[in-house]
Amino acid sequence: SGSSDPYCVVKVDNEVVARTATVWKNLNPFWGEEYTLRLPHGFRSLAVYVLDEDTIGQDDVIGKVTLSRQQISAEPRGVDGWLRLAPVDPDKEVQGEIHLELQVPEQGHPRVLRCHLIEARDLAPRDISGTSDPFARVSCCGHTLETAVIKKTRFPHWDEVLEFQLVEDKLGEAVLSVEVWDWDIVGKNDFLGWVEFPLDTICTDPTKGWFQLLPFPSSAEDHGGQLGALRLAVRLVEDTVLPHHYYQPLIQLLTEPILCPGQPPTGTALAILEEVTSGESRQDVATKLVKIFLGQGLAVPLLDYLITRELARTTDPNTLFRSNSLASKSVEQFMKVVGLPYLHEVLKPVVNRIFEEKKYVELDPGKMELSRSRRARISFKGSLSEARVRDSSLELLKGYLGDIIDAIVGSVEKCPLLMRVAFKQLRRRVEERFPSAQHEEVRYFSISGFLFLRFFAPAVLTPKLFRLREQHADPRTGRTLLLLAK
């Protein structure tokens, strides 16, 4: 079709740790997904693979971006930008280890090399089932032997002994090569890794243990950006986590203005934190504050404190909570933490129906797709088909939007108590700040600004980011969701 169905897989030291949703029929996909990965202390690299999902057969690998630990650590604010995709050589994409026992008995003539293939672990998945059908191929002195194939596993157990007759005058240069392959009934077998041993070393010292599988050596090619580029933001944060009691002084300092409200409002830790927090870190600070105060049972008083300070600085009610202040970000994060199950209960039935029906909805004449059958029925003025598309789109949008509004309005009893208490307090503070009759509706706008603009509408626009759906919407459904969110 001239397009792809791309998704990303994130690997840390060859272990898959995350997978994005698939963006259907798109060569310029947007994912907007964020992952927090807890990494082993000695991790070496992080790689992001871009793949094309295929309904039939194995998914195609488009390319990858690899970042070493040193590359990420070198940037205090992290790596952020467009990174060129590099080609993926299947023979270099190996992982896992093999358990071997190699020895040459001193007695006997001619001398015989005994290669005991015990097992392997964590092999790369090469089949669509997420497993492999591994077997080992051992080569020495011009001879090659193979083990049995173990079906559908990445942890094969062979326990086979393969023997090779050695040529005494060639031991100095000879090597033992052990390759692991994935057997395929159709097409060629897939390479899983290999390991090599000099024979003279085995003859003098028996070898036993787990050995890391290595890729075949191959030369890298520069594809000149033909594979595309990936926009990534990666930040490495090393946290030292202490026992709980070490944090008590900090928690006391943060909660002091809430528990002891008589202090000067400008000198508290929360007030200073609000002043020094920059725009790019405000989301992180709000997330941490909400979690800390929820743990202390003080989330609603925290929001009340931040909202009161925000109101004191606001002179025009039309701009109230419109900026990404610490108060706005904290309320937004609070709703996500406390209200996500409620959001799912309210929106999921309608969102699922929109995804399943895949109806064509468009109001912009410049973006309407008028099929030939429609064009055949239009009048000479060319307006009838557009009118029909617009009218049918309006009916569909009204139907979906009516169901969404009905679900929200009818969900009062399902709304979490903490959210209701927080918004009741918000309304009271707004009434105190703007008491005149001309500002009577500000009390409602202040709540709907959070509840709709920062909670329901974003979830309708991108259901995947609010875990309402496992996959992103296809372009047609995405356009419907955009119009509904607007």
C-alpha cells in the first residue's frame, strides 16, 4: 500500500522491556508514550527498534536507535532530538548464553574431543509465537555435527555429547565453533548466536560453564537516513533510596504550611518550591508532591493551598488556571491518580463503540473524501455531496457527544469522593476571590476547565495515553476523536 503499520520495542541489554502501540497506515507516526524503566545498576545500552506490524507472517524490522549508557549519562538533561535509524542485521541481533563442557581425554589414540552441549537460555525469539526451535551446530577439523531440534522454546535442554576426532599436527590453528540456530520448516534457518574456542586451549585445560552467544562479525553500512529517523527523549536518573525515616524531616517541611497554616505564606518550603520550579520540571514536581501528600492523607489541603496562592495572583478571571502553573499541574496529576478508574467507567463504552464502528466523520470541506459514487450523484454545483457528508458527520458527532455528556452528567455518584471534595473547595475559593455578580459563572468555569479540558477531553483525544485502549486510533477514528475532543 506504500505505507507501514509501525510500532516500537524498547530493549535494555537485549531484553525487551516495553512496546508501544501500533500506528496504522502511517509513515510519520506519533506515539507520545512515556515509560519509566527501573534499570539494573550495570546496564550497558538502551535500544529502540521500529517495526512494521504484519497481520500475516513475521513483523518486519525497519531500523533501530541504540544509545550507550555513556551517551545518555553525558547529557545532564538527557538525549532529546531526532536520531537516525540504523539498519538491523539479523545475524547481529543475538542474545542468551549456552552451557557447554569441552574436554579432550589424555588417553586414547587418536585423540577425541568431547563436546557436551547441556542447555541454552534466554535465546532470541525468532518465530511469530515469541519462541524459537533451537538446535546447535558444532564444527571442528572440517567436520560438522548437529544436536536435535527442541521445539518452541528459548531455553532448550539438549544434554547431548558430540565427538570429533582430532588431527594432532593441526591442533595449533584449529578451533571449535558452536553455532545456535532456529529451525524453520519453510525458508532458511535463523541465526541465534555462536561461540568459538581454540583447540589447543581445550586440550590443555578442560572448559566448562556458561558462555555468552556472539553475533557473526559483519561490516556496518550507512544507509544515509533512508530508513527515517526517530524522535526520542531519554533521561537517566540515578536515585539513592534510603529507609523511610530519613525522609521524615523533608515531609514535615513540605506539610508544615498545611498542618500549621498560621505561618507567613511566602516563606514556606512549598512557596519557595513553587517559585524556583521551572516550566519543564513543573510536571515532575507536581507528580511527586501529589504522591507525597496522598500518602500523608493531605492531597486536598495541598491543592487548596496551591489554588489559594494561584487565585491571589490572578486579576482577570478569564485567565484563571489557564497557565501550566504548579497548581494547575498538581490538580491535573491528582485527577489522573485518583480518577482514572472513574474515567474508564464513564468513557470506555463510548470510546470502544467509536473504535469498533469506524464511521467516516468530517466537517472540513477541504478534508472531505468524496468517492466517485458520491460524485456521480452530486448536482452541477458540486455542493450536494459535501452537504450529505457534513450532515451525516454532524449526526454522528451529536450522537457520540450526547452519549459522552450523558455518561458524564449521570456519573455524579461514581465520581471519587476525593475529587468531589477537592472541587467543592475549589468552587468556594473562587467565590471568595471573585464574589461579584458579574463573575458568578467563574465558579463553574474553574471546575470545568480542569474536569473537561484537562481530564475528559484529553482522554477522548488520545485514549491510549489514558489506558482506555491498547492501541492508538487509525487515521479515520483519530479524526473522529479529534473533532469530539474539540
